[in-house]
Amino acid sequence: MIKESVIKDPALAPEGRLKIDWAAQHSPVLNKLFKNQLADGALDGRKVAMTIHLEAKTAYLALLMHEAGADVTVSGSNPLSTQDDVCAALAERGVRVYATHNPSDAEFERYLEQTIETGPEIMVDDGAELVGRMIDKRPDLLDGVIGASEETTTGILKLKAMDAEEVIPFPVLAANDALCKHMFDNRYGTGHSSLSSLMYNTNLFMGGKTIVVMGFGWVGRGLAKYTKGMGARVIVCEPDPVKLLEAHAEGYEIMNSLDAAEIGDIFVTGTGNLKVLNSEHFERMKTGAILANAGHYDHEIDVAWLEKNGKNEREVRRNVTEYEMPDGRKIHVIVRGRLVNLAGGDGHPVEIMDLTFAVQALAAHHLAKNSASIPAGLQPIPAEIDQLVASTKLDTMGVEPEKFTQEQIDYQKSWR
Ligand code: NAI
């Protein structure tokens, strides 16, 4: 049954269906948890709103929640990561969708508002887009919410700021901080998919290139690991001295970003901060430098400065914008500084999102069953959810973890 969705074109559904089917085939953890936990009735009739990058893997999570009995509404968390065929396939299967690829700012805002107006009880959020807007603009709907979960580091930062002001009246589970999420998704998933998008969108060889990685958090670690694996010379820039030393110990070059600006061929940001690459860097860069962002928002690279001060802006390749500096040097920005892996590609590998969305699905399920006993504000994901996701994954791989003998358990508890 098609509900009152707002999508680009229902006729695109067949292509979207194929993409979702592929994700489903490679999501053994979600499939197993669906049978054993998610479909136990806890989500039956619950109004669930999701705002996450709307591509096949997210769509599969939305479908499973729908099949578990929830009344699901989805909207995109980034204007360029929404895939219209996936939206059409979701709407066809009975999920309410408010999303189109590359909407105007006003349309993007309206989709989020429409999602909130459905009066969700549970929100699966990304970048705190739903939670923040509801608190700010629709306090009348707050009473109906039993809880939310948050997908990404940037959202966690915003929620911490909200928590400090004590404005969150319901529990928000920090899905991003689950071990089975950020250790795999932020690190391996983002590194792997950002590099493949960079290569696909430029068609350039990474071997021997000097790649500057801005930030050595989870995302930066993955970016550095995979670019080095492709034969690049990797330079890491990071304000935290301990993390910078860690980068050095891993074998990467470390330096100040202004020095790195002069020698980098490709720059990739993954910090959650703003203007990490700005006019001071652009002034020093070599002609032909390529800039990409893997962080949540498109302000890590100061694209606004380039748009204002660069001359002869033009698309030199699909998803590659060229800006000419006053002295004639050319700087290239991939997908206008939006998340390179999602706006310029299909995002994380399916197996990685299988873990992430297993965490998200179990978080929603946990809220549906236990929200009354969880305090309001930002809360950790229960450790049992991490254990369940990891052991389910190992089980699907046919691998059994070591088991301690009683003698070993006693030994670890003794001190004599
Ligand atoms: P994190 O907190 O682990 O790491 C961020 C690092 O950036 C920190 O070490 C911080 O010190 C550093 N940093 C901050 N300002 C900097 C600056 N001016 N120059 C250089 N380094 C700076 O965060 P995480 O998990 O690595 O996430 C980073 C961003 O990536 C966030 O916006 C997050 O939401 C986003 N993200 C994107 C994904 C994707 O699919 N593209 C997936 C997961 C996270």
C-alpha cells in the first residue's frame, strides 16, 4: 500500500528494489536478529521516524522495522545522499517517505518537518536533525516521544550540548558510541567507502600520491589506513597530541596542516569541525589539489569561500567542481564538500552497515520495551546490545569465541 509519500518518481521502484534486495542478502546479522528479537511484537504499532542517508542499507533497516509492525516514516539526512529509486521502492512497500535527491533547502527542511509532524514515538536520528528540531520547533509533540537513538559523532556532540542545557525530555541512546558501530563503521566503513568514492569520481591512481588526512579520530584512522594500503604517502594533521603521536607510531607522517597544504595532492577531512580547510590552506595548495570531506556536514572544507572567491567555477567531471584562484591555480572539490562516500557513492559496505543497523534496530527495540526505566538525556547503548551484535555476527560466520575455563576465571579474580 502506498501511503502519502513525497518522492521523485514511483516508476523508479524496480531499480530501488534490486538495490535493497542486494543489501538484504548481505545483512546476515539483521536478518538473524529480525527472526530472533525484532519481530517479537515490541515494535508493533509503534510510530518510528528515521532520518538517515537514504540508500539501500538504510532502506532495508526501515523495511525490517516496518515488517516488525512499526509505522515507519523516513526522510534523508543529507540532500545529496538520498537515492530516488530506493525511496520509490520503500514507498511501494508501505514505508512513508519524505525525500528526494538534491532538494532545495526549503524542500529539505519541509521533509524533516513532515517527518516530525507524524508524531513519532521513537526516532532513529542522524546528526540530531529530528531531535533538535522537535525540541526547538515542535515542543507540543515531545510528550508522545518515548526515546531516540543517534547515528553519528556530530549528532552526539549536538546532543551533549542539548543535555548540558537539560532540554532533552526523553532518553536518547548513543548508537554511534556502541563499539560495534564506531569501531567498524566510522573507521573501516568510512575509510573504505570514501577512498572508493574518491577513486571512482576522479579516476586517478592513488599510488605515490601525497594524501593529507585531516583528523585522526575513528574516521581519520580508517582514511589513513586504506589510503596507505593503496600506496599513497599519508600525512596526518590533528590537534590532539596523543592522537598525533599514535598516527606517527602507525607509520604516517605528521605535520601542521599549513605545511601539509603545500605538498598534498589530495586532502580528506573527517573531523566533525568547521573550516578545517580554509583560505589559508587554499592559498598554499598546489594547482590541481583535490579536496574531499568525509565528515557529517559540508562545512569542513570552506566551500563558501571558494564559491565566493574562486573564478570560473565549473564541473570538470561529474561530482568534481573546479575553482580558479586569483593567481590561476586550480582547486578541485568532490561533491561540493558533502560526505564523499555517501553523496559521491553508495556509502559504507553492506556488511559494515549490517552491524551499525543491528545496533540501531536493537536500540529501537530496547526503547520500545524499556523506555520507562531509562533516564532522560543522552544515554549509552547497553553493553548487552554490543555483545549480542558481535556474537550474532560471529555466529553467522561460524566462528566461536574462546571460552574461559573455570580455572582461568578463578585465576583472573585472584591476587595471590
Ligand atoms: P572523532 O571525534 O573520533 O574524531 C574527530 C577528530 O578530528 C578528533 O581527533 C579531533 O581532534 C580532530 N579534529 C577536530 N578539529 C580538527 C581540525 N581543525 N584539524 C584537524 N583535526 C581536527 O570523530 P569521528 O567518529 O572520526 O567522526 C568524524 C566526523 O565524521 C563526524 O562529523 C562524524 O559525524 C562523521 N562520520 C561520517 C561518516 C561517513 O559515512 N562519512 C561515518 C561516521 C562518522
